[in-house]
Amino acid sequence: MKLFTSSLLLILASQVNAHDIDLSKSVLKQLPDLESLYLHLHQHPELSYKEQKTGQRLAKELTALGFTVTEGVGGFGVVGMLENGIGPTIMIRSDTDGLPIIEQTGKPYASKVKTLDANNNEVGVMHGCGHDIHMTSFIGTAQQLVMHKAQWQGTLMMVAQPAEEVGGGAKAMLKEGLFSRFAQPDHVLGLHVSASLPAGKVAIAPGYALANVDSVDITVKGKGGHGAYPHTTIDPVVIASRIVLALQTIASREISPLEPSVITVGSIHGGSKHNIISNEVTLQLTLRSYNPKVRTQQIAAIKRLTQGIALSAGLPKALAPEVYVHKDETIPSTYNNPELANVMTASIKAELGEENVVKAEPVMAGEDFGMYGRTDENLPITIFWLGGVEPRSYATSVKNGDTLPSLHSSQFAPDYPLTITTGVRAMTASALDLFNQSTSK
């Protein structure tokens, strides 16, 4: 298989290195091993809470580099600690789980894995969110920091986190004492592949970067009967329809227009036959926001509106709609510490060149990376976007107005040699500068 894309060679030749270490050459020397690791991880994805072999492979890689490694943290999470003198503790995090998607990229290295999901259904498994890129960049960064130990002092904390896709991995690792059993980091760094940014570039959003996420179920009760005699019933389908429309007024009429807020009804189910008015309808919602106060306001308004609409339809209080918030799937917004984000931006610009680093806008997607900054210690965290689209394909899509495959798409296939190289250089440069900035104070 061809090791380098032509875009990789062209972009690397144009990038500026402002560090004492020539990371471009250093990373390229390791790229064959990283490419092999990437292909292995891509072809052997595992679903959330089932990342046993993935965790074992990452533990093996970290152990070989001299880390003190602990497996089985918060499920199949892995923690690698490397002490290198007196200095700050910097945590670098990667997520490890795949998605229940049948890969349709047509690539010769495409995943062919099939397994049973939590409902015992056979599903395909694919790294459709780029976690294979994340893990490879994670190991590549560890390699570079070990190779250049003379250039920094402190403690390097490498955390391979499971179950990001279901919002449970960060919670589980924190609950099992990530910051008390191992170390409380001074900075927490992460990256995420972008399906809308060309490979070779990085984007950072100071402040809010990703959203609060809540999954909510609403069960609407009714009084069923014959479809020909609706006056003898209280129709839950009609009540549910009113609720769907009323929910949109929460963002438009109850929450400040300066505060982002999304309430989406993704699923509605009820009834069994054309001429039967059912007893029940269920709705499934996703809520998105940045401000924690807005999240609380959304949930309170949903409960008030659904009960009010049901009462107005003649339902007794005993049959009021049930609103259930899935606490296990709740994810807080990711707030990139502005000072840390600015430091990392400067580091990455110095390493990759100013033209290859842009300011990102906040998005309404969720990422449980935000949990690491929501502890009692209020630690500074920053996650950056790592461009993954083959540059020529990106340029063509912009020119023609074509839509590129998104994250979670069965056709998402990043330009992995260039993406990995850029990710390792960006993360390594950031860590080196943070180690040295803190120790020089």
C-alpha cells in the first residue's frame, strides 16, 4: 500500500517548524509503524463497553514505551503514567470505541467486523467517528515525547477512554478515581477528527466548543377506542402532535435568543392499525445547549408544556405524560479553557504554520471529553479539531458545492497518513510547550 499521499508530501514541504525539535522528520520516521497501527485498529473496531482487545493493544504500545500502565479503568480504559522529573502533569486523552455501522467506503482496508449489539442484533462495526485516528495520534504523540524526553520535564498521563459514543466512558473513569488514583493533571488535551476540514489543518474553538447533550423520552397517555368514534376517546396521537409543535416554542419564546438551544424529536411511535386510537404514544428527543442553565430550563419547560397540553385535552392528572431524562447518557458541554486554547493555538501555528490553523466555531455535537473539565477541581481542558478530508477532495467539494461524508457516515474515510502526521505534530508541540512553559515559571 502506498505510504504517502501526494497531498502529504506537498503540505509537509510547505509547513513551518518553529521548535528546536524537527517534529516533521521525527514523525515521518515513525509513520510506517503508525500506519500499521492505524490499519489494525481500523480493521478491528469494537463497540462501546466492549473495547477489550483495543485496550490491550494500546496498553501494549504504552508499556513498550516505558509507561507504567493500568488496564481496566472504568471498563476497558487504559492509563499510562510516565514521570520525567519535576514539572506539571499533562493528560492526553483518546477515545477508543467504534460504531454499529457497516463500512461502505470501498477501501481495501475497510472493516468487515460484525458482532451482536446490546439487543442481540447482528451489526457491522466501524470507526466511523475517527477514533482509530485518535488512538494512532495518541500513540504517536507518546512515542515523540518519549524520544525527546530531554526536552521536557514533568509527568505525562496518557488516558485511553472507552465508551465515548454512549457518553459513559469519562464518567466511569472519573468515578473509579482517575484523578485520585493516578494524578490530577494541570492540563487536559484532546483532539477530534473533522469531516469538514482538510487534512493538514487544525481548528480550535476557545470557550464553548461542543454542546450539552440530553436524551429524553416522553410517554403520552390517552384513552383509546375506535377510530370511527373519536369523541369517545382522548387521542394520544393528537396530544403528541401538539407537544411536538409546542416544544419548538421553548427555544423561540422561552430561552434568550443569545443562548443556543436545540430540541429535536427524533422518534415518535404510537398506534397499531388504521382504525384504532391507541392508549399511548412515545417520543424520543435530543436536547442540545451550551449553558448549563439553559439545559435545566429546557427540561423544566418540557415537563410543564407536556403536562399542560395533556390536561387541556381532558386527561386526568393521573395520566399526565411521563418525561424521563436518561441521566446515564447526559453529557456536559465542552468548554475549552480560553487561556489554554490560546497557548495551544500558538504552539500549533509555530509547528504547522499559521495558514494551517484556524479558529473553529462551536458545534452542537456532544463529546464526553467535557467531563474532565467539570470536576470539582475545574481543570483547564482543550480539544481541537484535526482535519481529515483529503485536500484535493475538499477543494473539489468546495468548488462544486458537493456534500462530503460526515462523521458517523458509512462512507467516512479520512486521509489517514496526513491526518495522523498532523495530529501527532500538533499534540506533541502543544505538550512540549506546556511542559516547558510551566517549568520555566
